[in-house]
Amino acid sequence: MSTELKMFQPSTTQGDACTYMWACAICEENETCQKDKEGHSRWLVAKRMERIDYKILVMSNKGGVGKSTVSTNLAVSLALKGYEVGICDMDIHGPNIPKMVGAEGQRLKISTGGGIIPHQAYNMKIASMSFLLQNSDDPIIWRDAYKFEFINQLLGGVEWQDLNFLIVDLPPGTGNESVTTIDLIGEVTGCVIISTPQEVALLDARKSVTFARDSELPIIGIVENMSGLDCPHCHQHIEVFRLGGGEASAHDMGVPFLGRIPLDPEVVRQSDYGEPYALFHSDLPTADAYHDIANKVDDFCKKKGSLVQIATKSPFKKK
Ligand code: ADP
């Protein structure tokens, strides 16, 4: 196993004593602390999360529907609006965010305080399993204890600092990674559910809605991705995966519909080049779709933020 991956192995305990020395170094109670290892790591995650205004989960029960692409372009759109944005790539087995922002092969460094410094790309902070792989072809074969530790460190070990938005790109499904992430973040601002318009994808999207409800996550809405293609050759409109299913599902399940993103070959090309579409083609219709979704996410958070502000009277940082 590579040196970098060792960083994410479960730390050992000596009796009940914690070995998160770097966490202890920034804790005001380090002299009187009685926490065990899990208590320490949860404390650190809570400490990081309280400096982030909005924690947004991007999820779907199905793989390949565009979660990472939407996460990246949603983050870029929010950054273009002047927000401080981070992307936490929680897909341990298929971490694609670094590729989509042109950061493949980069490594994360450790700060003098012992935390992990996130990678900076396009004015966003990014952390991903991909930065820890010696070789991008290496598979991750971990049991749940390792995954728990990794998720803990991605949320608590990474020095996210002050952010307006942390976009968390979840892996497909409602398994261990999703449940652990939600449990550790605690107060998730809301989730965005991605679907493609055909029935098999919608079946899975509806499971995500039920999962979010069961987990008491606020649902910001459903995005219908890969929704119709304007053929660049014959100029016909082709409904490759059908059209309108995401909107109909949102309606059926009583959740907001956030919009359609067309199936656009340029999105694939730009993602593969590591140049987020919403930034490099900011004035084209597909980018408008991403910006529109970002505006709706922003509005949702502002409304929620103002409720928190009234409840706690805490000064709201930005916008
Ligand atoms: P997931 O994270 O759900 O597994 P990805 O975001 O990795 O899915 O997307 C899978 C593939 O689909 C990628 O090659 C991506 O470029 C492509 N893709 C995503 N959204 C679109 C779109 N609107 N139009 C065309 N291709 C897309």
C-alpha cells in the first residue's frame, strides 16, 4: 500500500487514548480531554463543518447519470457567483472530480498543523481519493472500517477553512459511504438528486428521494440530466434517454424540479479535458442549465440560512 494511502488507515489507539495528535493540537480542551478516538474524529469533523455555511449532497441511486459532472459544474457556477466553494469527492471507488477539473495525478500535502491541504482548482478547494492513488488504475479494495476512516478524514482531516458551499459528490446508492457521510456531517443543508429521464434511472432516483426522506435530509430537488440531444450533425432534436421523466417523477413524489441539462457531447469533451463546461462555455444553453440549477440551490440555501440566522442570531458570512 502506498505511503499516501497509509495516511487514511485507521489510526491505532493506545488504550482509550487517541492518536489524532494533530486534532489535539488545535483543541482548546486538550489538557482535560477525555474523548476516545471516535469522539476525537467526530469533534474534528464538527469543527470543520461549523466553518462551512452550506453542505450540499449530490446523489443518485444509479451510477453514470452525471453526479460528478453536475457536482463540478454546480460548484463552478457557485464559485462564479463569488462564493467560496469546496468539492468533497466521496466516491471512493470511482473518484472522477480531479479529472474533471484538470487535477489528475496531483497529490495532497500536509500542513504544518497536521491537516490535509485541499487541492485548489478554478478557485475551488477539492479533496478526493484520486489524489492518494499512486496509479489511477489502482482499485480500492477496502472493508468498511477503512472507508469510515477515510470519510472521517475527508471531512475532518482536510483543512476546508471558511467556505460558503461544500458540494459533496456521493457514490451511487444508499450504502455505507452515504450513510456515514450524512451521519458525520450532521446538519446537511440539502441534497440534489440526479436522474436521467428513462424509467430505469427514475426507479433509482425515486429510491434516493425515499432515502433522503428517511434520513431527514432536506431535498432541494431533482435534476434531469442527459435530457434530449440537439444533434450537431443533422440538427434534429433526439430524445436518446427520453424526455421529461425527471420532472414527472419530481411532481409524483412532491419534490421540486431543478431543471433539465441536455445530453451535450461538449460536456463529455470538456470533462475529459478537465475544463468545467459551465466555466468555459458560460454563455451557451447547456451552461445556462447549470447556472440555473446553481441559482435554485443558492436560493434554497439563502432561505434556509435566513431561518438559521433568525434562530441563532449568528452573523451570516457572505451574500
Ligand atoms: P456519475 O458521477 O453519476 O457516475 P459522471 O458525472 O461521471 O456520472 O458522468 C458519466 C459520463 O457522462 C461522463 O463521461 C460525463 O462526461 C458524461 N455526462 C454527464 N452529464 C452529461 C451531459 N449532460 N451530456 C453529455 N454527457 C454527460
